[in-house]
Amino acid sequence: MTTTTGPFPGGTILGYPRIGRRRELKRALESHWRGAIDDAAFHEAARANRVADLERLVALGLRADDASIPVEAAHYDHVLDATLTFGAVPPRLRGRVPAGLAGEWLLARGEGDDAPLEMTKWLDSNYHYLVPELDADTAFSLADTRIVDRFVEAGRAGVHGRPVIVGPATYLALAKAEGIRPIDLADRLVPAYGALAEALAAAGASWVQLDEPALVADLDGATLEELQAVARAGAEAVRAAGLQVLLHVGHGDAAGRVEPLADAVDAIAVDLVRGSAPAGDGPLVAGVVHGRNVWRTDLDAALDTLRWLSERRPTSVGTSTSLQHVPHDLAAETSLDERLVSWLAFADQKVEEVVALAAAVAGDVDEARFAASRAAVADRAAAPGVRDGAVRERLAALPAGARDRAPYAERDEQQRAALDLPPLPTTTIGSFPQTGDIRVARARNARGELDDAGYREVLRAEVRRVVELQEELGLDVLVHGEPERNDMVQYFAEHFDGFAATEHGWVQSYGSRATRPSILWGDVSRPEAFTVEWIAYAQSLTSKVVKGMLTGPVTILAWSFVRDDQPLGDTADQVALALADEIADLEAAGIRIVQVDEPALRELLPLRVEARPAYLAWSVGAFRLATAGAAPATQIHTHLCYSEFNTVVDAIDGLDADVTSIEAARSKMEIVEPLQAHGYGRGIGPGVYDIHSPRVPAADELDALLATATGAIPDRLLWVNPDCGLKTRGYDETVASLRNLVEAAARAREAV
Ligand code: GLN
Ligand code: ZN
């Protein structure tokens, strides 16, 4: 295949979903892990999936011959691909990582006592990457040829593609290292990019895409100038091999951040949905098609932007980020409302938008497509349900103080009288193991093989079992166990107006795991109570207090595709009022404690420091709006996890919950100190049992964690609980662990 050089092609996408249209890659991964297929069969399945996607992109109109099509498609994670490509073996596993798939799975999933690489969120998305682990002895080389092999494979399938790899600045900014700053390893890492580029050049590549979103974020551990210098060095190393460089930043505003790199790269791909164009006259891939949401692009507006830009500089059409954050194909949805469908675009539809816009910039406007886009934009703006008068009036008429409860001292006194709990009360975070029986019953109910009454009886039996178990264990505040919830967000979306659920809208979360985010398309309200039945039933079975369980507004937004036609804060307030209605109904049914989970509070924190105060104001405000209507005697709990929360202690305090349970076991109670330093003076339950593994915490471990907690937190404020819900655990380890937890609390209580 000949090398094409020249200007960047007219239209491109920055990346494509990799899990497969029918989650073929997920199935191949899980079959291989189970031992059901061998290495060769796995590689063949992964290859077939990659080639099918390339063919699909060509069929959708991307050009096959000019590097328009990105070539990536990691087995598990694209950051792990860079780690493997450059041989950056974690220090603790040096000399022990086998070649091939066994080594890849060791890093991704761990084995025996060898923990996997840590997983964390990719920028402000809900995708998790594997964090590189480096140290002063880390050396980088071209240790694995997967990036080159996939380029060659694409060529065999008739596609002269564009290899994609995480750039060196972002790789190091997202890594962690013992004893040194990862960014200080740049001088060693950059030559490995040069070696990769030489191999790609030898294989006939023309363009390489370096993903450098770290340039538009404010990350700890490296300054902007350092990131720019490393990104430049990486680009120069690739160019030295005779290749052209597309620098892709995406995920935010590139203006003011990438200008100094213009002379070191051949084109820059920027996010014009969330940011503006950087200054200069260099070639731009204008990301006018949103890579992170599912709304159809306003083609007229996008074309205006593109025409304005192309009068000033060479301009290509692109997506704002990789499309890996959206589902494959809207056409797979057969039961979504037709009108809603006309407003949506999944990955394949976004590719078509890019192609249509590129043609239009070149003078060939597909009038029918533009007319359809125009009609969809107009229809969405006027459709019933998108604006619901009652919801809007209620929000507009919020009284002063609608986000404030009575002073804590007053609440505390009333709650102590109403609840009569022992010191260091024990509780759990909500879910109990979701057994195979529950899943089977849910699936049978969905297929119509088990009627609603039968399904309900299965769930009620599970609630009885969970309540009995908690009584037997001697927990103080009980839960119903959440057996009726497939997912903590989707369950709420299904019971609120303004939401729709997809059938096949899977988006990779990590590895073989995918989620199906709901689509929040209209004004949100709650037609009727939907958790009360379950929680009141649990309460009817016991004289102990049962805690109601709700998902908070920020988490509901974070894990859904959210309308883009109004500020997120306005949408969050609508969800908050729907939750406030549920809390009122729970209170009316005699429930005295309600937990409102906000595990995603930290996840939506903007990447840029200057945007954080506004975010924290609306997110904390929405939580307070949801909970402020509760009577002073009703105890409001919240729960936070999946992140380190040290930087948002202010916001945690601002939630004004009576009790906050927070993940803390693995970090050895790290959060306790900053909370105390802040003067946090309400109830707190730092998790003492790490539920992310089947390990049963031993008595002395629990005692040590509790000793740390009691040393820092006044006894009257301390709660004893696990890190998170138990739904992914099995019953055996859950029972053993909770037994140890209750006993440890009893020992600690004697000391107070
Ligand atoms: N109440 C939820 C549960 O126990 C909380 C889950 C979460 O924090 N992610 O499963
Ligand atoms: Zn949690």
C-alpha cells in the first residue's frame, strides 16, 4: 500500500466503539477468561470484530485510502495498549509478566496475590482506564507491535488507516509512580514513540494520531508547560520518522493550550462542542459532532462554524472526542419512541453526520439530510414533555430556603430521640448480593415467562431473607437490599418521566464491562412512588429502623445521556424535586432514615479548575433541594465512593447530610483527616470493609481501621459500615465479613 501524504482528509472521527455491535468483543474476552476459547480463537474473534468495524466505517462513507479512519481497537483498554507497546511493566511485576494474552490479562485483571493495575476514570467520562505504574527504574522500548499489526491488518482489509495512540504527555500525566514524578520520565519515553513511528513508517503509515487530552485538563503532577514540552517532543519524534501527526486533544477547550504546539504537528483535532478553536492558521480538525452524547447534530449551525473556519485555515470535520463513549447504532433500537429516535444519533449516525458535513464544506450539500436535521432540532424544541409546564412552574416558584434544612443541632437532637441508636451504629450501604435467582427471575419477567405478581413474590422473598439476615447479624440500621434494581440509575430512570431506556445502547465502562445509560430527554418528574413499596415492606418485618435508599441527582445525570438544551444544573434540580417527592412519600410511610447516594459527585468535577466552583454550586444545590424537605427528625444519609474525595471536602460538608458514608478501607481512612481539618461535624461512616474483593476482612484489620477512625472522629458522630453496596459479592463472604464488622463495632463500643 502506498503512503499518502498531504493535507488532512476532509472528514474523520477520532475513535469508534470497540466492544462490537453485539458486544462480540465482550463475549470473546469472557470466553477466553473462562478458558472456553484458546488464544488463537480469541485473536480471530477480536480481528473479525475490528475488521467488521472498519468495513462499517467505509460503508458509512469515510474514505478508505487517506487516513480518515482511525485504527485502534484495544482488547481491553487503550492506555493498557500504550503500556504494553512500550513495555512499561509495573515494578512489582518486573520479570514476571508473560508474553501475549496471559501478560495482558495479568495487568488488566490480576491473578492470585498479584493485583491488577488500578482502574480510574478517563478524564471526566465514565470510561475506566488502567493506570500505568512506573518508578525510577522504568525503561521504555518498542516491546510490542500491536499498534503496527493493526495498521497492517487494516491495510489487508483495504483501509489505509490512521494509527491512534495515547501521547506521551497524557500517558505520563495519567500514570502514577513511586518516588518520582511520572512526567520526569519523558526523556526515556519519547524515544520509544520514535521507535514506534519508525515501525509504522516502515509498514506504510502516513498519519499518526496522538491523543493528548491532558493538555486541556488541569491535572496534578505536571504543569501545562511541562505537558506541552512532552507533547511537542512526542510529536517531533513521530515526525522524525517521516510521518504526519494529528494531535487530538478533545474533552474540553483547547484555546490557549495548544497554540505553542502548532509548528510541531500537522493538524490539531479540537472539541468545538465544549470549547473554541485555538488561535492560528494551522490545519484544524473541527470537532463539531459531539463524541460524548447521543443528540443529533444541528447541521446548519455546524456548517456555519465550519465555513467560518475554513475561510481562515485548512479545516476538516471531526468529532469532539472518540465515539467510544456512545453506543454503536441507533438502528438497533426497535422499541424507542419514534419521535425520540428522530432526535438522536449514536456512533454510526455521527459518522454519517461527519461525512455529510465534509461534503457540504466541499460544496455538496445533501439537502434532505440537512432538512431532516433542521426538522429534528425544531421538533425537539417544541415537543411535549421536553418542556413540562408543571415542572417548570414548580422550579420557578421555589421558596427562599428551599435548599435548607433546620440547623443540625436541632435535627441531631430530634433524630437521637426518634432513632435511639447505640454509639457507633452499624449499617450497610444498601444492596445485598444480587443472586443468580434474582437475575433469572428478572430476565424471565422481561421475557414474559414470569408474570409481575410472580416476580414481585421472588423479590419480596429476597427482602425477607435480607432483613432476617441483618437481624441475625445484629446490625443496627437495616436496608431492604435493593433486589428490585437492575442498576441504581436505570431503575430510577424507568420510574421517572422524561427518561427513556435503550435495548442495545451499550457503552464500554471498562474491559468487558458495558453499561446502558438511559437517555434523559425531557423535563423530569415522578408520576408515583416507586421505592416506598419495597422499603415499607422491609420495615414491616422488623422493629429495627430500615433505611430508605435513593440515587442522588448528580449520579443520575452522570450515568445517563443528558439533554444538552439547558444547563445541567437546571436538569439536576428537576431530578432533585422528583426525589424530594419520593422522600416525602417514604416519610409518610413511616421511614425515618433515607440515604441519597452520590457516588458520582466527584466524577463530574470539571477538568478545569476555573469551572469547579460553579459545578459544585449546582451539584451540591441539587442534593440539598432533594433532601431539604425532610423533617428535622428524618435522618438523611449520603454515600460517596469510586474516587478520592479529599479535594471536595467543602462540597461534602455542603451537602448537609446528617450522616455521610464514604469509601475508606483501601486508603486506610485517608479521608478522615481532611474532613476533621475542615471541621466537618456531622455523622460519618468511613468504610471499614473493602467490598471490591471477595476477601473477608479479619478482626484485627477492622480493629485497626476503627481505631484510626475513633482516634480522629468524636464517638458520637462515628458510624461503622462497609465501603459500598454488596451487590457484586457472594452471600458467604458477605455474611462472614458483616459478622466480623458487627463484632469489631461491639469491641470498639466498649472502649467509648
Ligand atoms: N446503595 C447503592 C448500593 O448499595 C450504592 C452503590 C454505589 O455507591 N455505587 O449498591
Ligand atoms: Zn458506593
